[in-house]
Amino acid sequence: TAWPLGFMAGGIWLAIAFLTRMSSMGALWAAGVIPLIALYRGYTNVAYMCAFLAIVIYIRHGENIKRILKGTESKIGQKK
């Protein structure tokens, strides 16, 4: 079964969010990497579904991506 991918996604998010202090960066990395891991592990149908969800996530995070590129994305624990 492919359920460990959920834990991997959480781990990727946690690691990237910890390193960058940006939740959105963690979500973008997890969304981008999990389809590749699913494909590598032979979960072809799951990989396609995850890739579709990654596209949706990247579209929904468009403003976050712009702020990341500008260096203005808020960081975890940062006061507004």
C-alpha cells in the first residue's frame, strides 16, 4: 500500500519548514517530491493522483511563490 507516502510528505514538510521557517515552502517541496517518490516505488496510479494534486497546490500557492521569490514570504514565528 501507499500509505507511508503520507508520512513521507509530512516529514518532507517538517524538514523544509524547519530549515526555511516557511510553511508554504514545506508544502511546495512535499507536493513536488511525493509524486516522484510514488513513481519510484511503483505506485503509478498514486503518482498520477499526487502529481495532479501537486499542480493544484502550486496553483493555489501562486501568491506564496511570488513572495518567496521576492523574499517577502512570512516565516513561522515571525510577528506580522
